[in-house]
Amino acid sequence: MFVPAVALALAVALAAAAEPAQPARPPPVWTPLGRGVEHLAVAQGEIEGHAFRFRPSDVELRIVPAPEGRADVSELAPAGDVIATNASFFDEAGKAMGLTFDRGRSLAGPRLVKWGAFVVEGGRARIVRGAEIRDPGADALVVQGLPRLVIHGDVPKLKAQRAARTAVCTESGRVVLVVTTSRVDTTEFARFLAAPAAAGGLGCEDALNLDGGPSTQLAARWGGFNAQVEGGWPVPNALVVAPKAR
């Protein structure tokens, strides 16, 4: 049946008006903890947890392996001001998977070309495909994970799965570490990471999923702030943020 253009436009407008308005989400409020680190108490819909933001040139970033097999992140976190999360996925033998590199030392297995990688080198952080990693420099930090949750500001098609999450992302030259205390869907979590601050998100340009589920854990002590998220089992290594040596 032929529908005049004016009538069609009116029908579309009325249908749009009938849809319930989505509640606006307030922009995140970051709290400075000192020494270049900020904290955000995450509470957006079903997503709850902690986020920490910093410039890689303002802190010391390390991968700390478990001395024997696996350990809790709280055991791997050094004394003093520290933010430590779980990092690498691990195989059935408990060994870290993918390229894990810290200051000239290879700490795990070979590069996995189809995985993503968080790379810090020369005071700059980036998230790339494993296939893009070449020879890391002497000051480089590399840890691999999957999937890539945000790629150049866009959320790719992701497998539906609800779990606790640990993720790292890059945003305007800064690094953002996120640990959830709630089980969240992969795509919902990725959309929160990618959404701009004005829409209640973190504005991540690129984001990488680190091991999650029972591996998700956090040990944070910084400038009087304390937070801990207990994991369901020990992990092979931890991504550690510490104050820059003076």
C-alpha cells in the first residue's frame, strides 16, 4: 500500500515519542588519591566495582609473577602504596598464557597472535593485536588477554557471558584499570568502557579483557585509600602499579 511521505514521517515521529526515555547517567566523578592516581567508585546500572586512572609516565608498572605456580593478588602486591590486579590467563597446569614481558624479562609463554596485548613502552601505553607486537624494548611491559573489548572507540561483536571482570584500557594518554565486584555481561561492560564521560562511561579508546571470573581480584592501598576484592582462586601473576621512584 502506498503511504505518503508526510504520513510516514508523522508515524515515525509518533513511534519515537512513544518509546520510554532512557535515564541519563551522570558523568563519573574521579577522586585524586595522590602521586598521579585517581579512583572511581563504579556504580552504573549492574556494573559495580573500582576503576583507577593514571598516566604511565607518573607511576611504576610491573608484572609480578607468583614465586611458585599461583598465588592470590594480595600476596603478590608489594608493601606500601600499590594497586594490584590479576593479569594473565592461565592453562590447566597453572602457567600464564601469552607473551608476558617485564623490563627485559620474558615471564610466560610465546606471543599469541590472535589475542590482544597491553603494551607500555617509553612512557606510552597502547592496546594492540598480538600479531602487531615486535621485539619489546628493555623498558617494556607486555601482557596478553582476550577479547579486545573496545577497538578505536568501537565495541566489536562479543560473546554473551556474565562474569566478574578485570580490564585495562587507554584513554587520552592515560591507563584505566577496572575491576568489577558484580557479574556483568561482556557487551554491557564494553559499552560502559567505551561510552564518553558525558554519558556516564569511561571514554576508553581501546580496552582489553584480562582474566576474569574467579580470577578477578584487587589489592589497592594508595594515599590512605584501601580496597580489596577477593578472588575465587590464585593466579599466575599480577599487574602492579606502584609510586614512581624519586
